[in-house]
Amino acid sequence: MAANKYGIQIKSFKEGLVEVHIRNWILLDNTLPNLVNDLENDCDIYYVTGNRDENTITISYNHDAIENKDTVERWITIFQTYSNDSPL
């Protein structure tokens, strides 16, 4: 699974905000800008920030949208696009 390959772990999670730690950030260096761009272009994602010094990405999203199956599938599709090991 990609989460294991890249060492992705949820660092914190609260309504509308998730922060993940990426242990193997270097493996994502080429794809991360495109992933962030695709997430930022999603109507239910408010912002995405990355902190390379801490190997973290913070995603602010519309919490109400998480109840919509189509929204969740859209987000999964975005992440799978950048995963060599689909599904995530």
C-alpha cells in the first residue's frame, strides 16, 4: 500500500482539518506539487500546505462534504492518481 511505502501517518485529525506526516517525503518530491494542485482545485478542499522541514501536509476541507459518497470517491481518485500502489 502507498501509505506504507511513503510512511504516511495521520498526525492530527479534527473536523475539517487533517495533518499527515510523510516519512519518505523524498519519494514524493516529483509528484507532490501536482497532487497538491489537484487537491487545491477541488471545490471541497479549502487549502493544502506542506512543511518540508517537518515532512507534514495539512489539508483543510469542507467537513460536511465528507458525508457525500461522490466527494469521498473523488478524493480517493486524486490520491490514487499519484500512487504507484493503488489503492491507497
